[in-house]
Amino acid sequence: CSHTCAMKPFAEKDMKVLVFGRTGWLGGMVGGLCEERGIKYQYSKVRLENRESLAKELDEVKPTHVMNAAGLTGRPNVDWCESHKEETMRVNVVGTLNLADLTKERNIHCLMFATGCIFEYDQDKHKLGNGVGFTEEDSPNFHGSFYSHTKAMVEDMLKHFPNTCVLRVRMPIGDDLEFHRNFIYKISRYERVVDIPNSMTVLPEMMPISVEMSRRGLTGIYNFTNPGVVSHNEILSMYKEYYDPSFSWKNFTLEEQAKILAAPRSNNELDCTKLKKEFPELLGIKESLVKYIFEPNRGKKKQKTK
């Protein structure tokens, strides 16, 4: 890459992490992991778009590392961003760039949880099913939703901040199968689902890696998914096998799905070679789902009494 690909590594005892996104899913996990590892941390009390208060907080807290899991995905989903473009820009673009810029000035390592939903399968090199994933060097080719469009623009700018590490998260999966943000919970509740192989992020395996990446001072863009792809039907089959034997589902096509969405969704495979070089122990997506999500939930579904 154009600049040195790391800042200096820290011993955990010397780290002081300022975490953004206290009320968010990933932000909550980051605090919990710091706690577990005995790393000093605190949650930010300011909004990223308020540059002056952000600068003041950085100067008062004096963190060695910043981990940013704040961002707007919209509620209940990214369709919200289509009709709330100013708010989406304010947080996802202005706020994120404020943080990269202010941490750069202060030589603070800045890790950003970003998205890999900025690519889609094409008819060329990245055809569905051919196993060729998008790399960190590929330029985003999916601008179908305003959310993805803002994220793609910002990623392109962030790579010029030498203190910043950008993690491309996709379809995050947690071990609480009844939690509404969990990708598996979402697809298990849809009336019908498409069936397309995708790269996904198994959080119980990947989130500890993100804290370690901060500690090591890694910078630049990383595809932050488990290697390989898994399809909706494969996940729902596991869901049925391990968790809810009475579960059934129906599929529909992308064309049919498009009719009920305000904005198209991204489907892709990301190439994880770069991350795997740094973390050779990283499990493939299907192994990771079994180990971290389905085995721990085996037979735990509370059967509804009719």
C-alpha cells in the first residue's frame, strides 16, 4: 500500500481505547472484550459529527486507540437511509472523516468497523459461484442503496489516512439467535428469503480479532469476513438441524425480492487472504458457524406451546 502498513504494536496493559457506538451491537461487544482482556477503555460521550466536542474528548481522554462502531444502518434496515439522506451523510461520511482526521493529527490508531456491502457479483471476473472474491484492492461496484453508496465513498477516502484500519464487515452473525440485529434471526423471520452464497462475519470469532488488530497497530483495508461463502438455505438448514426442528421456510427470486425493497441489497464473496495471513487460525464460514453459533445453541430453542 501507499504508506507503511502498521503503526506500532502496544502491550495490552499500555492500551487505552476510546470506543464509539456504546449503544450499538458491535460497540457493546468491543467494550466487553476490552473488559475481558483487562484493556483500559471507555465509551465516547460525543457524536462523531460534532468535530469540536470530538477534538476536545480526544484531548481529554488521550486514548492510544480508537475503535469506531458508530454508524447509521437505518431502522429497521438500510431502506431507511433512502429517505433520510442528510442524516445518513452526517454520520457515515462527515462523522467518520472527522474521526479519521482528528486521530491522524494526534497519532492515535483508529479502527473503523465498515461494511463489505459495497460489492456485488458481476458477469465477469466475480461471477456468482466461481469462487473469486473481491480483494482489498478492488474498487466498490455496488451503489444500489444510498447506505452502500456513502460507505463506498468514505472507504475510498479513509485509505489515505495512514493511522486508520478499515474492517469490511458483512451480514454479521452473533450467537444470540433471538437477537433482532443478528443476520440469522432476520432471515429466520422473513416470510420468504433469497438463496445466494455470501461472505459473512461470525462475530464471536471475529470481534476478538478486531481488538487484536488494534493492539498490533494494523492499518489499511481488510476484508473482515470468514473465508468462503454460505447461502441462506445452508444457514437455515443448520438452524433447523441444530436449533429449531419445526422450522420451515420459503424462497423467492431476486426479482421478486426487488418488488418489496426500497433499495437493492448487495450479494458478494470477499477474498480473505490478507486477513488469513495475519490470523492463520481463522475458520472458514461453515466451520465457524457450527463452532461458534450452532453448537452452542444446540437444542436451546424454547418450543412454543400451542
